[in-house]
Amino acid sequence: MRIFSRVALACLLAFSMNVNAEAAGKNDKRRSTAIQHDYSAFYTVQRVSVRTGCFPEKLEAILAHIAKQTGKKPMVTSGHRPRSGKSQHSRCFAADIRVPGVSEKRILAAARTAPGIGGIGRYCNGIVHVDIGPSRTWAHCGKKGKGSLANLKPKSKSSDT
């Protein structure tokens, strides 16, 4: 008789735990079925102080596109800069990149074909700027001034980052 009562008690305990688990599962919020990609594996950062955690998926997709087109991971040299005025960097919508072992011309060509690209800029030190802001191209060489990238995009406006 003791064995029967122990088995019955164990079954009752297991049943009550299963009912509680099902009830808790019904109260959980439904998770979205939309697939979110993690593009962070497609780029690296130059230093740990470079802020990329706030990059929107659209910007990360651009960096992933550049990685696929060039065959190498872009290195982000500058990301989110909160105190950078009207720059796309201040809103975490821009990245300055290098792709080690890849020519600047090839990086610019890959950026130009990236879906969702906004601004594309070039610095004379080989760093390329990409953002998801308004469509524009520019080149900036130190304090001497700015020039357009005529071969980069047709009919583009010259603007700041």
C-alpha cells in the first residue's frame, strides 16, 4: 500500500508541475516571428573604444555587403560620436572604415552598390565613410577643403558627414 501511495503522490506532483509550466507559458508575451540578422560578425573595430553597439541593422547590412564584395571584413575606425554636431555619427547612423588589404577604389565601389546606402565619403588617409542618411558623396582632405567624388555617384550633392 505504501508503494501505491508513493507512486500516486509522485504522479500528482508531476501533473501539478506540468500544469503550472503550461500556465506560465501561456502568460508569456508572444515573440515576433520576424528574423533579425546579426551582422556584427561581418566587421571588426580598430579599438575597443570605437562605439558600434547602437548601429542600426541597415548600417550593419551595408558593412556586411562591403565584406562580401571585398572578401575581407571592414575595420570600423569611428562609429558613434555623440558630440559630433549634425554628423550622421552623432545619431549612430555612420561608420568610418578601412578594409585591410583592399584598395580604396574597390571599397568605394562596394559601398556604392550596397542596398540602403546614404552617404559615401572619402578621406585622403584611405578611410571611407558610409552612412544611412541622405544620398550624397564627398571627399575631404584635411583642412584644405572638400571636393566631390565625381566618379562615385552621378548627380550627387556635396555635403558634410
